[in-house]
Amino acid sequence: MESNLFDSDEKLVLELADAITATPAEVSPDLRERLKKRFSTPQLVELGAAIALENYRAGKAYRFSTLLV
């Protein structure tokens, strides 16, 4: 990611979000190591939970919106 709008931690979390929300989810060993170097286990659990929740909510919102059309 080349944007100057995000710092290195934010870019790493966005990369995690992309990996977790892929179908199927694919978190590479390289990404896992970079995350472990920067974030603690509790922080990674919280990030994963937040990403999963938002992904779930986005899916529900999409499915609901298709019912209205």
C-alpha cells in the first residue's frame, strides 16, 4: 500500500483486514510475523474480532439491501 494517508501500523491492519475477509481467509506466514512483531496477542485478538464483526455487519447490510430492491 503506497498511500501517505495511513501510517505503517494502519497499513498493516488494512492488510490484515484484506487477508481475513478474503474467501477463503488467507493470512500469510509473512503477514503473521509482521503482525506479531508490532502487536501483542491481545491486540491481535481485538483487531481480528473487530474486523470479523464489521465484515459480518457489512454482509448483513448487503443482504438486507437486496431485499428492498
